[in-house]
Amino acid sequence: MEETLKIILDKLNSMDSDIKDLKSEFKGLKSEVNDLKKHVLVIENEHGKKLDALFDGYKQLYEAQQEMKKDIKDIKETLNVHELKLLKVK
């Protein structure tokens, strides 16, 4: 009986040691996860600024393109008017 209790006690001590090791590893993992979260936040912030700049550039290009389209349309209309005037002159 004493020997059985000793075996059980040894196993409990071994399990206790394993639990302590697991707790230590878990704390290390928590620390690593927190570090990764910080890095992800920095990356999101930096990329967010870059994406904002890209979208601003896209918006500027789009607006310039729309303005050029309007200018081309106005030039075509003026050209048509001039062609009509030339036809009347002939």
C-alpha cells in the first residue's frame, strides 16, 4: 500500500512539474502574442497611411481625367461649330 501511495505521489509530483512547465510556456506564448499584436498595429497604421495616400492619388487622377474629358468634349463642340462656319463660307 505504501508503495502504491509513493508511486501516486511521484506521479502527482511529476504532473505538478509538468503543469508548472506548461504555465511557464503559456506565459511566454502570451508575451509573444502581445508583441505580435503590437507589430500588427504598427503595420496596420503604416499601411493605412499608405493606402490613404494611394486613394488620394487615385482620386486626383480620376478628377483630372474627368476634367480632360470635359475639355475634349468642349473642343469637339467648338470644332464642329467651326466646321459648320467653314461650310457656310464655301
